[in-house]
Amino acid sequence: MLNSSSLISVEEVRKLQQNWIETRAAAIEKEMGAEDGREFLFSVDELQKFLDFVKEKSKSKNPGIRIYLAAYNENNKKGATLFLAPTDGTSLSSGNDYTLQPLNRVLQGWPPLNY
């Protein structure tokens, strides 16, 4: 069951995203000469299948998922992306589990949709 203390309010999310837009999006846009992606979509079914895959294939009894921001190369117009990488635990010091493939085939909203 999900720990409700991990959830945050819609108002807090909007403030956090606005902080990101004001402190990072403008710099990225200036550097790239265009707006970049900042929101990504996975289906719940795809996420559940990936989580089930990690639980089944991981050698760890308590694997985790680390989320990385990434970018395609300059010749590819897709811009920003992210990937979910299995870990061998759930602490900040847990290492990545390089025996399992990360999840990346994510949908990117364009233009970016604010929360």
C-alpha cells in the first residue's frame, strides 16, 4: 500500500513545477534556441509491467527505480527524455542494476503541458 506521506498536494506540485520553469527552463531554452520537453507519459499498464519485470528479474529482495533525465543527440529533434533504471536497493547509496535494461520508450508532450 502507498504511504500517504509520500503524496503532495496539487498546489505544491504547481509551485515546484513553476520553480523549475523559472530557474531551469529559461536557461535551457536560451542555450538550445528553442523550448525543450519537460513532461513525459507512461501508461499505468506499461509502468506496472516494468515494475513486475524488475521485481521478477532482480537479484535484490527490495529493488528500486532511479529516474534519470537525458537528452537525444543534437541531430535528433526529440530533445529531452528520461529513463527508469532498476537499482539493487532503495537507499540513495543503492547501485544501479546493470543486469536489467532501463525503461525509456516514453511519450513526450509537445509543446510541454504544465501541470
